[in-house]
Amino acid sequence: MIIIPILNESTQINDLINHLLWIKKFNLDVIVVDGGSTDGCTKKIIDSKIPLISSSKGRSIQMNAGVTLECYKLLIFLHADTRLTEHAVMDLLKLNVKEDSWGRFDVEIIGSYSFFKIISFFINLRSRLSGIATGDQTIFISYKLFRRIGGFPEQPLMEDIEISRCLKSISKPICFTSKVLTSGRRWEDYGIIKTILLMWYLRFLYWIGVNPVYLKSLYK
């Protein structure tokens, strides 16, 4: 089951819908979880007949809300601006899911800057060395393990870091080298150097125990 949290995604909703319809061709189920969109994007989801549910706002809250059925062995959490490649889908389909299975893919940032390839390389290297996955890398977790740890911590930022810490204390992550593609629009809008420094700063503050609510205000 692939779970996609959304909130006011009208600028990219058509591309997301096309991607999810492509994913369904591989007999993978998808569900979109809306956090209260007001820009009309949910109507397009409904018209496409892709399953849609609503929840309270917050990425971690929405992802937890999407885990509704026990019939799925593996849960895949896909961000609205990230796309699976065919190689990534094939790796998912071939995966021997065990009770403690979890992991992520290598990420490739897509945009107009050639420097994105270097950033992507270091994100993947850091993840492989640290055992910490980011949401942009499309985290996947076995259903039983997800329930065992209580799902994503319902905090406004760094939920991917926190759940990775918890998961890696149980088992090592599966680090697929197959790629997922994520939008570089955030980097392009705010500047590469500024974005890198901001993310390092936020991670450092989180590491020393600063409240995620305050970090969210800095992120905005």
C-alpha cells in the first residue's frame, strides 16, 4: 500500500494523479490522505477515482491515518512531490517482506541546477552511513513493524528522522540504490546554499533537543 499525504497541491495535482495511475498498473494499491486542502485538488483526486480519505492536518498525522487495513504487508510513504521510478517499483515488488523490514530508496533531486546531483549524492551517502532516512527518499515499513512502534510520531517536523531512529534500533534499513525523483522547487525558490544551511541548522537544533513546533516556525 502506497500512502500519499497532500495539502493544497493544485500546482502539481495532475502530474501526481498521472503518476499514481501509472503505479496502479503494477497492481500496487494507493491511497491519498488530504489534510484539509482548499484549492480544489481533492476534486481532481475524486474524479480520477483514486481512493481519498481526510484527516487532520500534519504530514505524520496524515500518513498514520492512511494505515487503515491489516491486509497489506508493506507500507510505502510517498511525498506528493516525489515520483517512483520503474526500477524502484520493481525492487518493491521483489522485496521479501519480513516483520522487521524497513528502508528507503536513493533520491535524485530534479530541477534546473546541475548541483542537485551533488546534493543528492551526499543525501544518499549520509543516509547510508547513518541509517537515517528522509521522507523524500520514500520510506517503506512492514505493517507489523509500523504497528509495533506506534507509527509516525505526530510532530510537525522531523518525523522522518525520529521514526528512522526508532526503526534502526530494531533492524538495519534496506537502502535501495534504485532512485526516486523528488522536486527541487524548494531549493530553487529559496536558494541552494540557504536551503542547505537551513536544513543543517534545523537538524542540529533537533539533535540538541529543540521542540519540533519551534523548528516548524523556522522552516516556514
